[in-house]
Amino acid sequence: MLRNLTMTTIILILSLCLLAGTAAATGTYKIGIVTPTLSASEDEFRGAERTAAKHPGMIRHITLPNNFSEEQETAITQILGLGDDPEVKAIVICAGYSGILPAIQKIKEKRPEMVVITAPIWDDPDMMAKYVDLALDTDWVQRGISIPTKAQKMGAKTFIHYSFPTHMAKEVIAKRHDMMKATCAKLGMQFVEVTTPDPTTGAGPSPMLQFLQEDIPRQIARYGKDTAVFGTNCPMQDVIIAKALELKFIMPEQCCPTPTQGYPAAMELAIPKEDAGNFDKINATIKEKAAAAGMTGRLSTWPVPVGYFFPEFSTELAIEKIEGKVKNYDMAEMKKTAKKVAGVEVAFNKMKPEIDNYYLIIMDSIIY
Amino acid sequence: MLELRGISKTFGPHSALSEVSLSIAAGEIHGLIGLNGSGKSTLLHILFGSSFIHETGGYNGSCFLDGKPFRFTSPAQAIAAGIGMVHQEFALIPEMTVAENILLSREKGFALTDTLFPRDFSLLDPRKNDHEARRALEYLDLKIDPRQKTGNLALNIRQFIEIAREISRDNLRLLLLDEPTAVLNTADAGNFLATLRHLADKGVAILFTSHRLPEIRGLCDRLTILREGRTVGCCDVRTASLGAITHLMLRESVTKAGRFRSRPTDDPILTIRDFQVAMAGEELLGLDLDVQRGEILGLISLSGHGKLAFGAGVIGQLPFRGSLQLDGATNPPSSSAAMIARGVFFLSEDRNRLGLLPRHSIMDNIAFSALQHDNRFLHPSLPRCLRLPDRRAIRRHGERCIREFDIRCTGPAQPVGELSGGNQQKVRIAHALTLSPRLMVVNEPTRGVDIAAKERILDMFLAINDRAGTTIVIASSELEELRRVCDRIAVLYQGRLHAILEPTADDLLFSRAISGKPVLH
Amino acid sequence: MIVRARHVPQMVIAIFLCAMAGGALLLEIPLPWVINDALVRLAMNGVLVLSLVPMLNVGIGINFGLPVAIVAGLLGLCLTVNWRLTGSLGFTMALALSTVIAVCLGEVYGRLLNRVRGREEITATFIGFSFIPLTNFFWATAPFTNPAMLWPIGGIGMRPTIGLKSYFAKILNTWMPLEIGPLTIPCGLLLFFGLCCLLVHLFFKTTPGLAILAIGENEGYARLCGIDVDRMRRLAVILSTVIGAVGICVYAQSYGFIELYDAPMMMAFPAASAILIGGSTTGRATVAQVVAGTFLFHTMYVLSGPLANDLLVPEMAEIFRLMMTTGVILFAMLHHGGRHARPSETL
């Protein structure tokens, strides 16, 4: 009895392995996408969903635990589980956490042929470059040059930077601020720095938002309509865009560039359920509303949120590599693919000159 | 030993004391008398260094202890100098036990930890502390468990504990007593006064305020009389007559209230059987009593024998067991609201905690319950559902009460917290009467009230009983006042009815009944 | 001396405000703007501060559970927007719906608070905090249908901020504006706030209002006088909740957005600061204190921001303002403690 059972099991397992082998050989394979949960980050989750819809049956989408820092072990086991599936030939991780690299190391030790693309994870760049096929991230600091440059193109003569002490203490934001200041000086724009009440102290963000509501009209009265306003904090964007519609100043980019931040609330975008997540439709609606408010050419952002763009883009890159279209990723190839996915030009910069598989991106903007 | 020269004190625009001088020798018991608001308490608080004296701008004049000048800004300094004070308002911590309260900040530690650590960190020895507290209580002839929490005890017991705390101090040289006997009944007071005499014989100087002239005369060596913040007399007790002292105090003579007796009927408004109320220190263990319609019934007992629990049980402040029949209805819902709706009102003895709304004006206090329950004083020209009161009617009513009951105040809009104890009591009674209750239960109506106010209050009871036929039950420790106003006096002993006596019965009979000895009718 | 000490915090802040106003004049910050902003802020925050009054007066203390009231108001607002009701009809509807929801929530909240005698403030704080995740779940899953309120990518669940411009944003702010030279006084908004104040003031003249005051002052005595203390406390909580719900409606229309999710979490604290700065103590708060406190507290914000930015000391200003407000609150509480410690009969 027992022997029979063991035999059947062994046969079953053997046949399964055979099946998997033939499947791999005939070119049907799977790609694993790892994202945070919907409640932790909507963009990445929906991006993965969209990719799955684009390639039916090809995507295995798993989500990391909500409290990542406390359940890191669970997360690593989940990713290793993906690596154990012989059908999975590539893994795309869009998580924005640090501490995932050990999982990648283990997978690569076991299956060196596995394609691993991170977009992004935040571990040590040099180590990542060693194990990962391709690492992608947004070029936060470089935006210190791109945003004022864009603002000037849109007609700005003055550039106002709204922030507060605890934010300015963050390295990336402070660096970007310094670059903005330098760029403005180079371009001959006046750079104005305004400190708002701090939303991290006691009373929360409402004093900051009330201050913005009162201060923006004052600043516009002082510097005129050809002023670009940039705020470093997400809740600010609703007020800035609403005030832009009212006072006709320039809003070159939000802190997190996407049509879905600030615009929906300020413009009361009504997006029908069937169009939800359709960025062409959303951008068209914003354009329409901007024109109605006489704001054509004075509002801008990236056409697709990076979080939404990365899963699909990375998956396309992974497919190219698995199907042998590319051996090593180079900038020109990636640019083409990125344009296909995002619909606009995407600029790539090397993270460090000596590393050739870690790139930072800046998307071309859409100006409504 | 103690000498005060030219003490003056003002509270804002009001002058509380002006140019008061006083001297006390060691071992002397010095009486300080005067009406409510004459500045007695203020003087004691100045001596004790109470913080509010300092906060309200200090005082003028100088004090000397053994010839050395002093000016205390906190009670701690006074205590260190050997001065103790028993407060009119209790300064006991309700969540602590009797022993802890008595020995507060003087606790005894284990000898070992005492030597190892600084005193503040020593481990306390509960047995030593209990023993110490028990000794202090025995000194006062008080038999209670020192491990009980003070918050649950009856008022007079709490007063004793307060006293025990002061007299148990080793370095005590001057004891300040602010109306210590006000909440004690005659027997307790006598006991207490003997203790004081004993203390004085040991060389402790005592400054003593009281409303009870006979008590002062019996106890004190010398007297200082205050009127409106000034010394109006200082005399040796043996040479001064009672009349002369009263005259100095009042500058007007007092007409005593007296009862023109009504005939007892047999129509009980309230009948209680096997009535039990678990009031800590004042338990009723099964009272059977009929209260006749239209009478004034006195309740008397030694403290701890349950007279105060009667009102609390009837009104539903405390739950009761047994049966209660009010106007024919048996065991009606026992809540204050239901009882007030049935025309019963209760004035608690705890004037500080359950007395009044101190920050509200006199007129608002008087109209409060009538407005809440009877919809009286609602604005006549507005819809009644808005429930907006008619301020003018309330003021008119307040003014009438002030006139009628002789409430001493600056006007109907004065907050009652600023009034003296006696006048607050008048406001409380005016408040109760505004409801026109059919049965009123009053606990200790004249406690801590000066002679003049006391007579007005007794007069008020007589008048309302006479005019409106209100039945009144007065629970009091003052036999003399009960005899003057009551139709019958019920004597309670150990939580049960012991006897019902005519107010005309002689003193001997009363003292027998009160101490639980059989009484022949 | 005591009488004078009572208004020290208010005086300190008033002097500070005057100094700042002087500074603003020197730096040529247009004063009409400042005055205008101060008036708008007074009215938009005032109703929320006013909502603390009933619970303070019944002796429960500061309503740190204000998020409960705010959520009631937000629900009313969201329903109105969901049904696409605009203009004054929309705003009236939002007020009516909020009131109904607030009565229901307030009843439950009141019953909860009645169970935790003596620890109401800390319980209320945690009720407020724990209510937020619960409502977050609701916002993320509630079956609202107006696409202008839903997530733009997924199409399910509410957005964190919902614009009100085409519904009833600024409906009170722009109602009957009175222009005096460069100054625009938002009469409609002030009138609405005044009306709320008047209603609350009048309520404390009615018999239930007086009963609430009596409970706040001496609960044992009020009980002895036959007041149904539990019922009255519940009434006070419901009132606080209703006024708070109306308050967030006023706030939202002036701000121009409905803020969902974690936004109500911290809203109780500025309101508490304002009423304490106004000089109220536990057990007694008046409408005048609400107005004075809100005005002082928020004008400080209005003035300090631009002034500090023009003086190029933004960080200092932030620290200084925090010191002022928290210091004043501490002073108010200490002062209250001092008055409590004094014996009641001194004369």
C-alpha cells in the first residue's frame, strides 16, 4: 500500500518535471512581478495588474507584506518561492524597499540564468550591480535641473520653492533644492524660497495647507503670473494646482510627477470606471480642463507615474532578453522600449560612470 | 509665646482683617469668636502660612513666635516651626487609609532601611504606622480601624482623624483649630474638648474658633472677639458674661426662634420599615419610622448611629433595602429625579461637595431645580419647547428670597461661592423651598453657621411648615435646636429607632435615649 | 493680583501679535490681506473650536475625539457630492446629512464616554485615533459612484482629497462680501459663524444647557437635584459631535477640498490649543473664549509665516511659534491647576 503510494508520487513528480522541461523548451515561460500591496502603493500594484492583462497567462504577480520592515523574512521567502518555479525565467521587483538583495543573491546562486530587474529597490548600488541584470530608478536629484529648465520653457521668470525644515533635512530634497537654485541662477530666473509650517509637528498638514492658500496669492501678487510654483510635499499639490487654475501661474511638476497627483482633486476629474487607469484618457481630460481654464501650456507633469511605468517597462525588457533580442541592455535600446511603453521620450543616466547596469530615468513631460 | 501685631489682610477690594492684635501664652487655650465672615479663618490661615494668603498678596503686620518674628509662606514652614492646624474644609486624602492620613509625611520606616538610606527612601513599616495611628485615635477615644480608607467615612469621623493627625505630632507647640466641633455632636465635642485641655496642660498653646459660645466659655482661658475684621474685645473668660460677649459679637440682639406647637395627626406621608442604608460610618440597620403629614420631625443620635443616612436613603442618593411607602405608593422608583417629582427634597450635610453650584449666581442657584423639574421661570412669551428661562422672573425671585431670608450678599448676581457658610445654607434652603416640596429632609442645617444665621434658618423652617404645611425632617446633632422647632424627636441608636420623644421631655431622658439606655414612656 | 494673572496668556499673545503686525507694516506686507486671512481663518476654524464647548462644560474635558465628529461631517459632505448636489442646496444638504450622522455617532460615542468616568480625555483621544483606520477602510471600499471622487487609476475607493469647486467650495466665503477699500470682509462666513456662536450661547441659557453647566460644576449636587447626569452628558457629547460635523463642513467649503483618510487625525489639537488660549478651563468654556482663542491662535499663524519668510529666519519662526502656543497652553493649565488648589471659601 505504502509502496504503491510512494511510487505514484514519484511518477507524478517526474512527469511534472518533464512537463515543465518541455514547456520551457517550447518557449512558454512566466515572469514574476513583485510589488507592494494596493494599500501601500497603488501605482506599482495597478502597473503590475496592467502588465498581466497585456500578457495573459504569463505573469505571476505577488505582493510583499504591508509592514515590510518587520516581515522581511516572509518577503524573502516569497521571492525565493518565485525563483523555485522552473517556469519563471525572469523576476521584476518594483518595491522601493531596502533589504531584498539577499533574496536575489540566493536566486542567482541557484539559477544564474534568471533575469532579475529591480525598478527600484534601495540596497547598496555596487552590490546590486553585481547580482542584478538591470537596476532602474527615478533620477530624483537630476530633476533639480530638469524642472527649472522646463519651467523657463513654459515662460516662468520666477521660481518659488515651498518646503519646510524637516523636509529640507532630507539629503535628496536638499540636493535637489540646491540644484534648482543653481539652475535658476544659470538660466537667469529669480529663485524664491518659502518655508511653510511643518506638517510633521503636532497639528498635522492643515496649517501648512492653510498657509499655502494664503501665501500663494501674496507671492503671485508680488512676482506676477509668470511664476513657477514647486512644493516638496505631496498634500501641497492639491492646493498649488487649484490655486494655479485660479491665479494662472505655472505649475511645472509636482513632487511626485504623475497626472494622478493633485490634478484629480484640483480639477475634480471625473474618470469613468472603464477609463480608470487609462492614462491617455486621463491626460486628455486634464488637457481639456486646462484649456477650459485658459491654462494651456502652464501645467505639466510626467504622462505616466513612474511606479506605474516601471513594472510594464521592466517586463518588456525582460521579455526581450529571454527571447534573445538583446544580450546586454544599452541605452539606445531601452529608450526605444521606454517610448513604446510611456508614449514619451525617457532619458537615462548612469547611476555611477563605472557601473553599466544601473540607470536613473527622467521622463519627458507632457505639457497640457 | 505667640504675638500678633497689627495684622491686616485684603482680598482685592474687600478688607478681611484690619489691625488685629493678639497674644497667647504657652499652655493657654485662647478662643477666637465672631460671626461668619468676621475674619477668623483668615487669621488662622495667615498664621499657618496657607498658600492662598501669599498668592492673594500677603498681609501687613508682624507675627512673633517666642519673640522671634516670622512670616510663613507655606504650611511646611509652619509645621516645621511646630504649628499645627485643623481645617474647616477637610484636608484628608480620600484614597488613603486612616493611618496613612494621620502619619502623612511622618511615616515610620523599618530601622534597617532607615539607617541604610536617606529618610525619604526608607521602606515603610505598616505595623509601626498602624500602631502609631491607633495610639493617636485612642487619645481621642475613637474606635475605628486605621486601615480603612478615609473617603468612605462619615463627616464627623473625618474631623476626628484630622484632629488626630495634628495632635499626634511630637513637636506640636501651637495648635490652630478652625471650628473643630462644628461637625461633632455634643458628646463627641465634650470628649474632644477634654483632650484639648489635656494637651494644653502639657504646654501646647491652642487658638480655637467656634460658634458655640458655651463651649468657648467652658474651655478657654481668654477670648478675642472679632467683628468685621477688627478686634472688638479681648477678655478673660471668667470675668465676661455671656450676654456681654454676644453683644460684642453681634452688636444686635438675637431673637430666638420657637415653635408654636401643632397637633399631631395620624396621616403618615412617609412610612419606612426595616430601612437599611449602607452609609460608611453612619449605617442604618433597620429603621421603622412614620413621618406624619405636616409635622417637623427631629432625628437625633450620636455620630455613627445613622441619622444622616435617612435622607440619603430616602432620596435615592444611596441604595436602600427594606420598604418605603410615600403617600401611599410603595417603593416608588428610588432616584433623585423621581423623588423630586413626588415632592421630596433633600439637603445633604456635605455642604462643600453636595451643596451648591459655587460659581453660579445666587438667583441661578435658587431657581435651579424649579427650572429643571417644574418648568417654572420659563420665558412666558417664547414657546415653551425652547426652554429658555425668564431671567427677569429669576432675578425677581432671587431678590425676594434674599429679602425674605436675609441673605447677606452684594446682590442676586453674586456667585454663591463668595458667600459665608451661613448664607450659603440660606440659599440652599431657599432653593429647596422654590420647589415647594411636600417633604423636606435636612441634614445638619445649622452646622458651622453663626448664631444669627442659625436663628434665621430655624425661623425659615417654622415659617414654611406653618404657611405651606411642608413636612420637614431635620437630622441634627444639636438637641437644643431640635427641641425648639420639632413636634417630635426620634432618637436613633445603632442604626435603629430607639425612642420617639416629645421635645418637652427633660434632658435626662434625652441623654439616656441617645446613649441607648431604655426609656420609659 | 489673581484677577490680573488670569488674562496673562491672552495678553502675552496679543502683545506678540501687535509686535508682529508692526513688523509686517515695516516689511510692507499688505495688512488688508492679513486681516482678510485672519477673518477667514477665524470663521473657518471657529466652528470646530466651538464644538469643544458642550463637552468642556459638562465636565468631560477637551474633546480629543473630535475626529468622530469630523468623520460624520465628511460622510455628509461625501454623500452630497456623490449625489452631485451643488450650490447652496448642496451645502444645506451636507449640513443636514452631517447633523443626522453626527447625532447617531454622538449617541454611541457618548455612551462609550459614560462608561469611562474620570478618564474621558485619554479615552476620547484613543477613540479618535482608532476611529481613523476604521474609516480609512470604509473610504477605500465604500460604494460611492461619482467618478470625481474615486481613485483615478483603480476606479474603486475614495481619493484622499476631493475638490469641491463645482459643488459648493467657498459658498460661505463669497456670500455677501463687504468691500472696504482694499479689504474684503467675508460677511456671509462671519455671519454663519456668528449664528453658530449665538445658538451655542443661547443653548446654555436653556434649562438643558443650565443642567449641563451644573453637572460640569458639581456633578454630585446635580445628581442630588434630580438631573439625569448620564443623559445630559450624552446630550453634551451629541451636541459637540453635531457642531464638530458642521464645523468640518464650514472648514471644507472654505478650504475647497474634502480631505479624507488620515486628515482628521490631528484636527483636535489645534482646536484644543485655540480654546485653551482663549482662557477656558475644564468645566467652563464660553463662546467669547472660543472667539478670542481662535482669533489669537490663527492670526498668529497668519502673521508669523510671511513675516518669518521675509526676515529670512523661517526655522526660528517655526520654533518660536511652537514655543508660544505650547507655552501658553501650559500656562493656561498651570493657572487652572492653581485655582483648583485653592480652598473654596477664603473670606
